[in-house]
Amino acid sequence: MYNLEEIITDHELVSDELSKLNLSESLEPFIVVVDQENKRSVKEILQEAHAEVAEIQTSRKRHHVDFDDTLSQKPSEDRHEFKPEGP
């Protein structure tokens, strides 16, 4: 049995997410997604998706900062040049 309050809350969350994605008019409302292993509520799926997106954004920010730090480093005073010796 489904809890009506949870169903309404899940539907509202989905509607909000679809509105953010500008897809609210192209998809019909849905309450529960069934996969091969078990039933998962929309709320669970959205929470998992948010966590994955946050992890990716954090990773991208870290890479971006590391790259920016590399570009902004000043050249060192050591002007040593490597000159390979020929045979």
C-alpha cells in the first residue's frame, strides 16, 4: 500500500524537477518507477541523482581549480635548460 501523502510529495518533487529542466509539459506525471530488482520511489531516484550531480560538480570544480593554479604559477628563477648530448 502507498502512503497518499508520500505520493503527493513525490509528485510535487518530480513536477519541480521537470519544471527546472523545462520538461514539465512533455512528460506525464508518474509516481513510482519499477526496475527489475525493486520498486523505487521518484523521491529516492531524484535524491540519488542529486547526489551524483553534486559529486560530479565537486570533482569538476576541483579539476578546474587545479588547472587554474597551474596556469597562474609564476616561472621560477631557475633558468636551467636541458641540453641533450649527441653521440
